[in-house]
Amino acid sequence: MSPNEVTTRSVRELVAADMADRAAEWLATLTVEQRVQAQFASPMAPDAEAERLRWFYTPTDHGGLALRDQTAHQQSLAMQLVASGLSRAGYATVATVMGLENVLDQVEGWHVRWGRQRGRDPSLYWLRLFGRPGDPVWAWRFGGHHISLNYLIVGGRIVSTTPCFIGADPASTALLGAALRPLGGPEEAARQLARSLDSDRYQVALFHKSAVSDIVSGNRPTITHGDTMMHMQDLWRGRFTDPALRDLVDDIDRRAEEGSGYTEADHAATAIYIPPTGLSARDLDPDQRGILRNLIDLYSGRAPSALADAHTAHYAADDVLDHVHFGWAGSLQAGEPHYYRIQGPELLIEYDNTQRNANHAHSVWRNPRSDFGLDSLAEHRRLAH
């Protein structure tokens, strides 16, 4: 094992230990009734694993104990656990997105309900543990509208931090004398890369002249060859029984599809393929490769800084970056609908800003080989038997 590998291992152990301490402290404050919602069985249990792989970014029940059902002290401890899984900048972004629910409520005229008393509720974010903190295998997740954080710890080491979803609605909103854009950095960096391409290379990178209306991977637990965009109706925990809510979801999906103008053939053009489509990093000049590396860092930088540094070092290697592809769909003009994807063997990044007149952004960071730590969990099961 090289010195770098030793350092990375020790960092993963330190992060996992911090998570375990904060999770245990939160858990110790819960009542018996709260624990029923907060704590699920170990990821080693098949039933628990099926639930752990269900993740969402819509305003649906994400599963777990909601912040609104916790005391102020419990909420503080819950957010301390959330912060342990993020860099300082990542935590600030997540906290901002949660607060945007108040702004979105006003944007929508305070009347959208989604089958609950308040449809846009910054206290409706759920925390759930799988197993007990410090067990040989345990996991936790935190999510609500436009947030989904998922972690797996095996043998006292954090082995997975993906899928990691962060969205923003509105994507840009006015402050006094400034603008608030939680995902502005990743949007502008990708646009800079796309604009830097000459005509020939831009055509290779271009998936479609129009932007697909959502991230293509959706909330699938795993990525497979040929995946096309999931429709709104499939992004919830079950189907609505209320006809008015079913009609609302259908209408949102219909308007999104009409806005993109996509047919089945268009969705096939923007599908996820393995090996990836788009422009290979091999065909970028040194400055463009630097932009691409910076763009990847803006996603892996969501993780605790020591883990993020390891990701940066990984993609600093030219032979690793060479296997990454970049693709774009839609307009290059700021304020107009667009979508981009960065894909490699261990990397899938997607970003769209298309809905609500290109003022509603989604972004996700994934690892097709190791989302939810499924590879590490399979190896643990093999060694345990």
C-alpha cells in the first residue's frame, strides 16, 4: 500500500468515526417513537437494502425522521451529522437549498400543497440511519426536496458518498444588491468549457440542440446502458391517490416535454451509454482539461475536504481524465435551457437548468461502479461468508 493509499484510508476512517459519533449522539436523544422512524435495519438485511436504495429529489416522503418532528436540540444534532458528510461549502449549499423552500413557496403563490399542510416546507427533510453507528456495516441518508445525501460505512471506513443530489428552485433569486445562485459555479464552469470548444469539437460534444427537461439518470439506484430520462410520475414514493395531485404531476411532465420538444428519438440521443458518448477529454487542450478538472472538483468538493482532495488527486492523472467525456444539450446562452453531462468509468455528473423558464436547476454526482457502496458491500458479504 502506497503512502497516498495509507493517507486516504486514514482519512476515510476519521470521517467515518466523526459520522458515527454524531449519529450516536443524535440517536441517543430520540424517543422510542422517534427511533421507529429514524432507525432502519442494517444494510446487510435485504429488506433494509431495498429501502436504502430508494432515493428521491422531489417533495415526497424520503423516509426517516423529519426535522419538523424533532426538538430544536435534535435538529441541531441532525444537522451536525449532515455537516459531517459535507465540506464547509457543500454544507452551506445544502442549507441554502433547504431555505429556498421559503422562497419557492412565495414564487408559487403559497398555494402548492403536495398533499400536506405546507407543500414547500424547509422542515420536511428526513434523516434515517441503517444499522447502528459504529457497526461493521451501517449507513445513513438525508433528503428532502432537491437534496439527497447517501453514505455507507464498512469496517470503520466511509466507502461511498454517492448518489449526491443538490437542486435549486429558484436557481437564481434576487438579494438586496446581489443574486443568490447556489449552483451558479457548476453552471458557469460547464458553459465556459462548452463555449471554449471549436465548431468541430462542439458538434461531437453536442447531444442535442435542445435541452432534456431533467437529469437523465433520475433517481434510479443504479446506472445502466441506454437509460433515458425518467418522467415526473416515476420520481415519487408511490403514485398519488388524490386525482388533483395526479393531474398536477401529469401537467408538470406534459409542460416540461412540450418545452423541450422531445420525442422518443430525442430522448435516445441524450440517453446514458456505456462507454459514454460526447467529447473525450483526450480531445481537449491543456486549458480545457483544466476547466474540466475544476468542474469535476465542484462536484466532488461537496464531500468532506480530505475526501474531496483525494478525488482531485485521482483526476489530476492524465490517464484517468482521458477516460472522461463531456456532453452538452441546449443553448449556450445564460438564462436559456441547457443540460450537461460528465461521464467516466467511476463518474457520472449531470446538470440541467430547464424548468421554470430555466430557473430551476438539478445536479447530481454519482459513481456508476460504486453508488451506495454496492461494490464494497458485496465484497464484505463475500468475505463474511
